[in-house]
Amino acid sequence: MLESYVTPILMSYVNRYIKNLKPSDLQLSLWGGDVVLSKLELKLDVLEQELKLPFTFLSGHIHELRIHVPWTKLGSEPVVITINTMECILKLKDGIQDDHESCGSNSTNRSTTENTKSSIKPRRIQQAAPTDPDLPPGYVQSLIRRVVNNVNIVINNLILKYVEDDIVLSVNITSAECYTVGELWDRAFMDISATDLVLRKVINFSDCTVCLDKRNASGKIEFYQDPLLYKCSFRTRLHFTYDNLNSKMPSVIKIHTLVESLKLSITDQQLPMFIRIMQLGIALYYGEIGSFKEGEIEDPTCHNKDMLGNITGSEDETRIDMQYPTQYKGQELYSQQDEEQPQGWVSWAWSFVPAIVSYDDGEEDFVGNDPASTTHQQKAQALKDPIVSIGFYCTKATVTFKLTEMQAESSYYSPQKVKSKEVLCWEQEGTTVEALMMGEPFFDCQIGFVGCRAMCLKGIMGVKDFEENMNRSQTEACFFICGENLSTKGFTYLTNSLFDYRSPENNGTRAEFILDSTHHKETYTEIAGMQRFGAFYMDYLYTMENTSGKGSTNQQDFSSGKSEDLGTVQEKSTKSLVIGPLDFRLDSSAVHRILKMIVCALEHEYEPYSRLKSDIKDENETILNPEEVAFLEEYIPTRHTSVTLLKCTCTISMAEFNLLDHLLPVIMGEKNSSNFMNTTNFQSLRPLPSIRILVDKINVEHSVPMYAEQLVHVVSSLTQPSDNLLHYCYVHCYLKIFGFQAGLTSLDCSGSYCLPVPIIPSFSTALYGKVLKLPTYWTKRSQIAITEGIFELPNLTIQATRAQTLLLQAIYQSWSHLGSASSSAVIEALINEVFLSIEIGCCYVAQVDLELLASNDPPTSTS
């Protein structure tokens, strides 16, 4: 009977995560075709053990679990698993001490869990196999594969909560459904075949709401904030490509998510908590969770994070932090290799890739419970890493910043309510976040968007500058514009995604991926990135290459942990950011809103997740022989970052109102801004004098050694280090500015600017600086420069008349409160004198040109 094969598989998964289940009752219900289980408690310890994250589950339960098995149509209809109301609450582990204590035993726990799973599989199959000897094993395997590949999972009302300090983050998803689809991404009953080794799935999320609230000391939420995200729906497409029918896991995995409209709302009270959550994600990414308490001794074998926390990078870099510097003699922390190093977030997620897409059938189920054979299978599986492509795409995203204030009810005993007011809005179109990886040796992340703009809304700090009754145009409200819009750019941000009808997967062909750093840099240039997006493009590439000429190395090259093997590995990390043509206007409305956001973001008292190590010199000096020094000089890994701004325009207007000095306590949150609601009547000044700065291109390049502490420790111990080694002990920064020019302009009543009056003609300049890493290591070498800078300015011209100088002074005083502010009549007179003379000059030049064109004889000279 088929029940004897399918039932143990379903029972094993249910029993693994749910407490107090009676297998006999569950088995009888399954044979009836339907199972309904109510008020189930999850096995929290099992979840924590399998997730391997520094979180502990406070509670987890399922209100109702339904399993429908169509026994009569098992080969043509899917098994449906429905979960109604699932809620989990989790928090960081207390003191994160569990992370440190389990650091040396992660691999043990991991291998124990895997061995337990592998031992369960044969026992399960061996019990089921004798029930019906008439069914051939090949047929059973094929049927189980079809059943597993077409399981439908439906979750109604999924609630996830995370609590930390005074933060309560809750995610509520009304409905989530995962099912198998066909070539056109329609629901279908599919299976991989010899002619089509592809499996497609879709996950639809409906009405996702994210709330971020603050709780008091007793754990209660006094005032509920507006949701960060309210009833957002999105869909995910999964595409798995297999090499053959017997493959245990796909060779290519694509997981792409599309959101049509994403509307985020952040209040001033939520902003510090939102930044805290982002810091948590970064700490998880770098594996920084698990800092050591004061008085504790750091275990070298558990030290696996990047020493430069302020330099962005990939977890792939931190995972092999113990692998590169094996040539540093005396550094025992790099001599202990193998799988006992702790995992960061990315590596943790990578370890689950086989579990997500594999199924519990096949030949390994009949191997037996031999730990040696299990270990051999695990190593064999690690020999070939799948190509994984993860993408997030958003058609239009809106982020609104709000200021809140307490509003009391009419009755004395009525509770206070929080009233929010929108003051700032950020709109973004055509957003793409893509990550491509193949094991640990290759990781690439690309981020870009087509266009964006920022706008002022309503009033700020008592000044009603953009209230509805002000009748100000949307052009004046928009103070930042970058890139293009989707109507002119098209849907280039979806190129080669599973949502692009032109992609290879949607046309029956197999996609090709660029996994070579040289070819990658030639293909994904800054020009190509800006052609696809237009506003912003970032490409982060990290590779581990084998100098033996094999190109990007595979994971097995690093599994042995031998120093002679690791010596041939070269790591490369490059980040390239390009920002397209942008127009940035700094007026009173924009400046006050930006500064208010900064102040709100700084109003927190949260402890950092990880503390920077003190800059204390290690007294144990390292002595290298000449061969080791020569080997060290061959290649030193660095992180290189390049930031380029194209066609940047910045306009600084005269301050129409300035509360930065008189209302500084309000900005710092010491007083309620409602006291100033009616004290200032905003009146726009037109024409509004402004300073306009134009820059053709700005380029910033930054390089830093990938393993600064270890490198400096070795080089500083050398008697006469070479210039090359000293060069890599510095942080280098290059700044290049091309086509910088500035002038005076004015904004008229129609919202347009007049032609600028040149003050500083176009010029270019460059600046170079370097700073020595860990200067305490170089105390005995006074001749080593700590900092060094070079400034290059071929020419600079500043030209201004008396009226132009006075107008520049008036603009400066409007912001600095230095001296008495000039009256509007004086400002108007200066504007007329500055810009009227230019208009007269332009008219005179035009008249001279017309006279020259009308003359029969060509002019001999013109002054």
C-alpha cells in the first residue's frame, strides 16, 4: 500500500516539530485522508537547534493544523498542508553567552543533528518497505518525489514577534501559500523529467503588516504607532534546475520576489528602533552577535569576524578570515581549521540550501546508519556547490517620515492618543536587489534603482511651509531628484529575472552565469549599470581564486585546512557605487526636515551589539624568515571601494526661516514643538537668491587591508619592511573632482531658476590621504608617518562684484545668524543689481550678434 510509504514521511516531519503527538492517532487519521490537529505546541529547542541563530523562542504554537492526502489520486493531486494561526515569539539569547559557549561545539551539534536525520531516514524506510513487496523501489521513489515536489502549504494568519529592550517588532501575514506551477507560472501538478529537469514553485504572501512599537518597563505597549508596513502583498517565484533525475539537489536555484507597491511609514519614535533592527541584521550578517563580556577571555578559535566593522563586506570574507593569514607565523588562531568555526548569517542560510530543496528519498535512504558513510556523503555533496540567485524587485516604494505628538482627550480620565503628521516623503521606482553566489568562493551583490525623489510635506516645527492652504507647487516641495522614471526607462530593472518574459528560464533555455571576476568586471561596468537603472547602481564582488590557474576555486579547496593549500588562495573584494545625475536643493524646509530626522535617529540609549577591540599591542612579536616575507609580498588581500557621482547639481537657497538657533532645544527634543505652532507665519521670499554648484564628476576611491590587525602585527615586527608591505599597512583614500563651478541664481514665483551668474569658473582638483592602521604597533618606529596627504589644485579663480559679494554674505548670514539679517528690500535691490546687469549684458550680446549677421562684410575683430 502507498500509505505505508507516504505516511512515515509526513509523520516524521510533524512529530519532529510538534509536542505531545500520538503516532498511532496520527497514523490512523492520515490513512483516512484528513488530519485535523488543534492547539499544538512547537518544540522550541528543536527550532533553536536547527536554526543555529542567537535567538531563543519564548513561545510557539499552532492553533490548527490540517493535512489532506488524496490517496486515490496521489499521483495527480497535491497533498495540502494548512496551518491556521501560527504564532512565535523570540528574543536574543540572554547575554549572548550561549553563542560563545557553543562556538566550539557548533560542528558537533550540527553533525549530530545531521547524523540523527540520516539515521532516522533508513529506519523509516526499512520499516515501510516490507509492507508491500509488490511495489518496485523505482516506482516508490518516483512517486514519493512527485508527492514531495507538489505539496501545497497554506498558512493563514502567521504572527511573528521579536522583543528586545523596549522594542516590539511584529509581523502579521494574513495568508501565505506555496504551490507548484508550470512553464507559464500557473498552478499545476508537475514533476521533473528527463526532457525538462526544472521544477517551479510560487509563494504568494497576502496582506503583510509590520508593526514596530515601544513597550514600557512592565512590558506593555502604552501607545501603538502607525504600522511600518500595512497590508502589503508580494509574490515569490522559485526555479530549480537539476542536472539529472538522480540529483539530490538542484544545480541552479533562483528565488526572486516582486513587490508592486511598497509603502513604509516611520515615525520619530520608531526611527531609533528601526535603526536598531537594521544594526541587528548587520551584526548577524557579519557574525558579530556573541560579543564577549568584560572579564571574559576571547577564544581564538571563535574569533571569526572582520576587524574593520566600519567597512562593508560579505560574510564570505569573514568566514574565511581564519584561512588566509596562515603564513603569519605565531598566529595560532589561524592554525585551527576544519568546520569548527562559527557561522554567520549568510553561511547559516547557505547551509540550509540543500534542506530547502531536497527530499527524503533516494538511494541514501537505503544506505544504512553508518556514520562513516554519512560523513562520506556529506563531503561528496560539498564537492559541488549549486549556483544560487536571490532577487528582490520593487516597482514603486514610498517611505514617509512622520512626527508624533501627544493629544489628550476632552475628559481628564481619557487616555492620551498619539497624533502623527507627515513631514517628509521618499519615492523610489524600479528597485532591484540581486545576489549571486556559488559556495563561498564567489559572491556578488548588485543593487540599483531607476529613479527617486524626496519631497517636503505639510509643516515642520511650527512652520506651515507646505500646508494645503499655502498653494505651493509640487516642484517647490521636491528638493531631491535623481535618475529617471519607469515611463521613460521601462522595466529594465527586471532584466533576466523570473518576472522578465525575455529571461532564459521563461523561454525554455538554461541561464548562463558569469562566475569569473575578470569577465564579471568586463560585463558589469558602471556604464552598463547606469544604462539598466539610471539613478543608483552598486556592484559588490567577492571572490577566492586559486593562483594555480584554475580560476575561481571550489569549496573543497578550503576544506582540508592545510597551509600549503591555503597559500595559493587569493581573495578579492571590490565595491563599485555609481550615482546618476542628481539635483539637490537645500532650502529651509529641506534642511530642517533632514536635521530633525538625524536628531530623532540619535535619540536612543541602546548598547552596541559588538564592541570594537581595544587598540592594544600584542607583546608576542612575530619573526618571519626571508621565504615567508617573500611569500607575504606576493599578494596581500585588500578591500577596494569606488564611489562615483555623475552630473551633480546642488542649490543652496537663502533661509526663508531659521529655527536652528532659536529653537535648538526643540530640535533636540527638550520641548514640545506645539508651543511654537502659531508663533511663526511662513511667507515665501520671491525671488529667492541661491548658490548653485555644478560638478561634472566626483570620484572617491578607498582601499584598506582585508586583515589589518594580522598584517600590521607581522610587518611591524620586521627589521626593515619593504615599501610594498608598508603601503598595505595604510588606509588609502583618493578624492577627484572634475568640472566644479559655482554661481548665483534666483528662484522666481513660477518655481524656476534664472541663468546662474558665474562666481567660480570650472576647475578640477584632487586630494590623496593615507592613515596608518593600528599606530600603537609602530611606537618604536618614529620614522613611520602616521598620516600623509597630498592636495592638487592646478588653478582656481573667484570673480565677484560688490553686489554679488553682498548677496553671498546675505545668504550666509541667513543660515549662520552672524550679524544683522538684511531686510527684504535690501535683498531685492541686490538681486536686481546682480541679475539685471546680466540680462542687459545678454541683450547687448544678442543685439551685437544680430548686427554682425545683418552686415554684408564679415567682421575683422570683436571685443
